[in-house]
Amino acid sequence: MEIKNVARIVGLNENTIRYYSDNGLIPNIKRDKNNHRIFNEEAINWLIGDKRMREAGMSINDLKEYVDLCLKGKSTIKKRYQIIQDLKSQAKTQLKEAQQRVDYLSKKSDIYEKGIINNSQDILNPKKW
């Protein structure tokens, strides 16, 4: 399958797919006589996995390690599990931080809304503090 079609199927742009290919994130990818990448079902599966891990917040370096561990097979399951647990913990921390930002902005927004409704002083302007 051509890269253009793969990009559409997987939802990645062609440059990202090339980057992943060139950096070992699509293992054992074959090339045709014109040196074009040939994407079979396994290559597409790797791309889907790569995309999902990146969407989950995994860095490229960690993704490389993860792919390498996957290639080593069953003996690396515990290590891969730990990588996922660490990523999950990071995501929970980010979620908590995002919720704190939302809470702060909600309070600030409420103050602005009350100020608009009551046509009150500009108390949130640091120039007026």
C-alpha cells in the first residue's frame, strides 16, 4: 500500500510516517525496487500503535524503547507494563494540574462576570491592585 493511502487510513501525515519509518518505529518495513516503503498489515498495526502511544503522551525516545521491547517479545512484558504505568501516572498528574487550572479560571471568570453584570470596578486588572 502507498504511503498516501496509509496516511489516510491511520490518520497521520506522510512526513510523520516517514519519520517513524526512518527511526525504527515501524519495524521490518520493506521497500520496493524504487526504494518506496511498502506498508503491509503489520506495518499499519505498528503505525496505529505508535499513534496511540504518542496520543497518550509517550515521547519519541520512550516509544523507541517500547517498540524495541515489543520486538524482544514476552520476556519484556513486565518492563512494558511499567512503562505504561509510568505514562498513566504522568497523565493523572497532568489531569490534576489541568483541573486546577480550570478551577482557577472558573473563579476568575465568575469574578469578571459579576463585574460585568454589576458594572463594578476593574478589580482584576493588576494595574489597579
